[in-house]
Amino acid sequence: MHYSIQQWLLFFYIYCFFGWCFETTYVSIRKHRFVNRGFLHSPMLPIYGSGAVVMLLVTMQIRGHVVWMFFAGMVGATLLELFVGLAMEAVFKVKYWDYSNQRFHYKGVICLSSSLCWGLFTVLLNRYIHKPVEEFVLGLSWVTVLVIVITVSVVFLCDTAVSVKVALGIRDMLDAKVRLKKEFEAVSEQFSDKLLNLREHLSESLGERFSEVGKTSVADRLNALAEVAGNRLGALTDMAGDRLNTLVDAANDRLNVLAKHTGDQEKEEIRELSGLGERLKSLKRENESQTKRMAYLKFKMLRRNPTATSGKFKEEFLRLREEQSKWYENRRREKKSRKIK
């Protein structure tokens, strides 16, 4: 049977929808909540539509041989899944499905059990599923098919454009978080080193002056400063929580007190330390700004793909998952509080 391009496209969209129904039902049952599955926002999973078209194409001449159908569909659909999975991971730096927990997998994008399912689905598709679908499509006039295909194509392309933009936004945000973390750690190290150098310098040059006037020794003052600004700062290299601003401000206050009893060289070192402290606060604000950019659509995409992982941004992706959970939890509480009011 030969189909027109419009009919092939309609088959593609129909099986995209069937695939979405299957995946959404399966994942929703496993997660005990409704999951609008897939990369797109609309109820379509292109990997299933593409897989179905590939299965139909590679088995057109062997539909009378079940075994050959099984293996042809299995190989064709597996190669498609491999290509799409690797391409998406290369572009978006996120693996939107992950078979790493399955036996006999390759890079987490294909696995033996999935391939066997593709082969079984090929047989079911040719023997049972496609026949009523084919009768439905062939029973439509070419004008009706054309109108349906054009309408769905517009929705599909718009959805794809939005989804790709969202996925690229997630990638860029993860990349920014890695950059900010590295810069934060570098500035933190500079801060600690300069604080140690200042401590040694002041201890040598001003220790006698403080002891002569009967004041607390500079070493004691600097030890207290190191405890507040240095030792505790080391626990905040992940820019987490609200304590960073408090610690930096406290460190700057103590530095300003010390600056009153130092010479020009020490004042310059203190100014550099204060500048590094403000840079740490600035990096933390930028990190928080990146998190706020994870708007509703981005969190929604992650929610639709609960098994998604990232090899390049593994640690950052896990944190992103935590932020996503907190975001949805806050939304749930807000809705609950509004209902009570």
C-alpha cells in the first residue's frame, strides 16, 4: 500500500498521540500522580510517531513474516531511538530518557528490553493496530486529510519551537550554574588566602602597638575575624542558604574596625578583602537570579520527564530537581492557603 505524504504525516501525528497516551498512563501509574509525559507540551510524543513510521516503512515488504517483522522493526526503531537520544543529549546536555538502570544498555539511551518492546510493538502495529488506523485515514477525503495535517502541523511546529527554547534555557542555566560555582569557589579561596596573609602581616607589624596600650592583641582580634569570615565561609561554597550575606557583612564590619588601627598598606588589603566579600554576595545573587529564570515552563518540562538526567551537569541537575520539588511544594501550599481563605 502506497500512502501520500499527507497520509504519512497523519499517521505520524496519530501515533504521536497514541504514544503519549501510553507513556502518560504508564508513568502516571508508577508516580501515583498524573504526568503529562514528553518533551512537547501538547499530547504528542514524536519518538513514538517516528518509531511507528519507521516500523511501517521497514516492514512494508515483509508483513507476512512475523519473525522478520519483529527483528526489522526492533533494529529500525532502536537505531532511531539511539540517534534521537544522542542528538538531544549533545544539543541540550540532558538525557530526557535514561535506561542506565536497565541491563544491557548503551549510554542509557537504548537497552535490550526497550529494543525487544519495539520489536513486539512492530508486530502488534502491523497485525492489529495499524489496520483500523489505516481504514480511518483512507476513509477521509484528501481535503479533510490536508486540513487536519496543516492544522496539527502548525500546533506541532509551534510547540516544538517553544519546547526547544525551554530545553536550551535549561541547558544554559545549568551551564551558568557550573560557571558561577567555579567562580564562587575561586573567589572564596582568594578571600581565605588574603585573610590569612592579612592576619600574619598585622600580627607581625602591629602586635607590639596593641600590647603597649593594653588592648586586646591583634592576634586575638584576627582569630575572631577568621572564625567568622574565614572558617564559616568555607561551609558556604555552594552558595546555599541566606547565611552568606550575613557572614560577609559581619566580616566587613570587623575589617572596618581593624582598618582604623592599620596603615595604608593594610587598609588596601582590607579594601581588597571587602571587595571579594561583595563579589561573593554578587555571585550568590546571580545564582539566585538563574534559579528564578526557571519559570513555570522549564519546571513543567522537568516534571514531564521524571527520568531525565544529565551526565555533564550531574550535580547541578540534582540540585535543579530539588529546586523543582520545592517550587511545586510552594505552589501547592499557596493553592491550599487560598482555598482556606
